[in-house]
Amino acid sequence: MPAYSLPSTSVGLIGYGEVGKIFAAALQAKGAKVVVAWDRLFSNGQPGSEAGIQRCASLADLLTQCDVVFSAVTASQTLAVAKEAAAQIKPGTVFIDLNSASPNTKRDCAAAIEAAGGRYLEAAVMTSVPPYGLRVPMLLGGPHAEAMAPVLRDWGLDAKAASAELGTASAIKMCRSVVIKGLEAIAVESFTAARAYGVEDAVLASLKETMPGIDWERQGSYFFERVIQHGQRRSEEMVESAATMADAGIGGSMAAAASQRQAWTAALARQGVFGPAADGWRVRADEILAAVAPSNPTK
């Protein structure tokens, strides 16, 4: 594998949402030769720049310029984007898949990229990106993991090779997501219902007694905001988590239920139910209850 150093490497970001913007800005600041981005939502496919990052007119345009590509799209688009990239990728290009998808989806992505002469690198992002930025903990998988881990660490990423076997890193991620995204969905559901019945203080007090290590007031507020902001993306991730559970032969009922609640909250956000940044989860719960008031049995 060639030696990749940022001053001589052109980097592309497929997907320019929260993760794509954070990675693009950080890699540019680290001194990457060129940083470009492409997103289906770029208006009219017109090239330009955004926050100093060159905006490509098409995926093909991005792929012709880049030695290393990060894919940071929604979970539902993971395989479609990999297949589209495979049809246009330059031989030898490293394709780093940051997306939250099942092991089988990642294997299908790898098959498409590798067949086209690219080098596919599975990457499982193990926690929320914004607090860490480029230093977000990341597990790598596949035959190129050992070689690329030190390269990415040199670039400032917290990347560790998890396995030479494709799917292992994503299995870790997906199993973790059932708990983390599941807790988010549970908190939105439980706390909102508690607020509706006027028993939220008693519920939080009981939770604190059972699990004293968690600040439930603070954690609840964090959960609500993350689901409101990113519920659709999280819902799609939980669909992939459910598929991961099903592929293990145990079904995926918990992940599927969490996906539904995440999607439900995201739909409320699209409807404009939520106002600007709230001071605590109770404000968000009240906004939800106001939106569903006709079917609220407590009123």
C-alpha cells in the first residue's frame, strides 16, 4: 500500500452532513493537499465551496480527484453509495466507510469496491462525533485495517485495527447501538409519558436510586436533543442494528422498536414541533405533548 501523508494526499468526503463537515474541516486544518466534498443535497449539482471546502458537482468529480475517500452518508444509503462509487473509483483509492451499517452490508460494500480495484476499509465510529471531532474513537476492519490504522493516527484520528475480518468492527458498533440508541428512544418515551402524568420527579428519583451513577436529569436532556436533531439518521442505524441481530438468529425486536421511536420523534421535528435549544428535557416533552394533545389520555 502506498504511503499516505496529508501534505501529499487528496481527501474526499462523500456526504456533507454533521460528520462530513467536521472531518473535512479538521483534515484541511491538518494540511491535506486537497479536501473536496460531494453530497446529493448540493443544490443543482453546481460546484463551489462551503466553509473553504471545495464542493464537487458529482460523485465522479470527487473520485477523480481523491486518493482517500471517506463515506459519511445515512445508514440507508451505505450500500447504494458504495456501489455508485465502485462504478467510477480509481484503482488503488482507499474507500473508508464510516457509516453505521450491519456486518453483511459492509461486506457487500467491500465486495463492490474491491472488485473495482479500490481498497475498502470498514470503520466503526464508536461514539458521537461532535465532542471529539477527528479524534472520535474508531475501529477499523478488513484486510487493509492494520496498514491504514497508523496512517490515520498520523492524520490525527483515533483509529485502531479491530480485525482483518470484515464485519467484526461493525458488529461491535451495531451491538453497542442497540443499547445507546435504545436508551435514547426509551428516555424520550418514558420521560414524556411521565411528564404527561405529572410523575416525572418520582420517576427520576426512582431511577437515581436504582442507578445512582447517572445524572438522569442531565442525561435525559442530552438524549432528547440528540434524537430531535438526528432521529432519522439514528432510526436508519437501528434498522441496520435490527438486521445485525436478525443475522445472528435472535431477531431484532428491541432495535426495531427503538428505530420506530427515533423515526417518530424525527417526524415531529420535521413538522416544526420543537423550538430553539431548550433548557432541559421537560420543555421538549411539553412540546411533544402539545403536538399529540388530541390523543393524550391524561387530559
